[in-house]
Amino acid sequence: MSFTASATWKAFQNLGFLADAYYIQQAGKLSMYAGADDPEIEKCEIPGFAAGVYFNHTMISLVSKVTSIKRTNFKNNSTFNKVINGETVTQKQTISYDVNTIGWTTDVLFTPFKGFNLHMLLTLQNPKYENYEFEVFGEQFSNSGNVARSVSKTIIEIDPSYSFGKFRVWASARYFSKEYANYPYTMTFAGRWETLAGLNCKYDKNVDFSINAVNLLNQGGA
């Protein structure tokens, strides 16, 4: 089931306020039975709320919002190994945990003159684990309060494009700040840029041509 409510208040001619609230409930997935462990399927809940402002003008369109969102009952099928009396003992278990974050996004579309537009998006977030406690080989462990792995706290998108006649030239750059590579966040992946560019030509209503380039900055990573 899901419930959504949205509100918009046009306070001035070009400026107003936005608010969204939602609640989503998802059933457990049967695909989780594909592993060797009992998945302990439970429903997950996703409550969220967002509020912000918008500004509309012929040259600039902006939306800036603060969002709070949580999801319960993420599942992690884990295998743990420990050497006991010279032998490696394996223990498997399904661990359930929640993730919660407050984030801020600002989305801008800038069109200073005909044919050109520049889209920019800034996302700041801090997703953290909650209720992430478990026991292995008689020892208690906790990841609660740790930053979620494989998620960047800062994301930037810059997308300029220019159209003239049958042609459109465009570029896209996306920045992802460092990501934690494991649950206790003792290892990290460095921040990186993902860059793309291209040239499109609409020959007629039936034929399009395009040339695309990927990784213009020759960035590498894991």
C-alpha cells in the first residue's frame, strides 16, 4: 500500500512553497529465498516528508527541498568465518536493519538565451544505519549510527546543452563524494567525476545521428 499527499502554495507571482508526505509499505520478496538462509521475510515501511521552495522565471527555474526519509527491514545475508581450535568455522545468518537520512536537494534550470540551457543539481545527504545489531560466534556487533556504504554524502550534476538548427551539443558531469566500502566504514572509495558529452543531429523526422563520448576526464576507480 502507499499513501501520498502534496501541497503547493503560490505565495508570490514567481515564488512559492512545496510540501510532500508519503508512506509506502512493501511486502517481502520471494526472490530472497534464492539463498541458503531463511530470509525471515517481513514487510518494509518507507515513511517520508519533504518541504521546500520554488522559483520560476523565464531565465531560471529553481526547486530547493529538504527531505526526511526512512526505510525499515533491509536484509543482508552474511557469511562469517572464524578459526576455532585450528579449524575454520562458518556461520550464516540474515540480518535486518533500517536506514534513515535527512537530505537537501537544489535543482536549477538556467536558460539565459535561446537554444542554451544549463541544468544543475546539488544533493547533500547523510544516510545512516539504525537497529543494526547482531551476534556472531557469541560476540555482539553493531553498525548502528554508521554511514550507509556505497552512498555518497554529496552529489553534484552539471548538464549544459545547446541546440542550433538540426544539431544539439551537450555535456554531463556528475560528482560523487567518497563512499564507504564496508559496513563498519573502515575502508573508502575516493570521490570521482563521471563525465559524458555528445553531438546529436536530427536529419529528418525518421533519421537521427549521434556521437557520444564517455569518461572525458579518464577517471578510474574500483
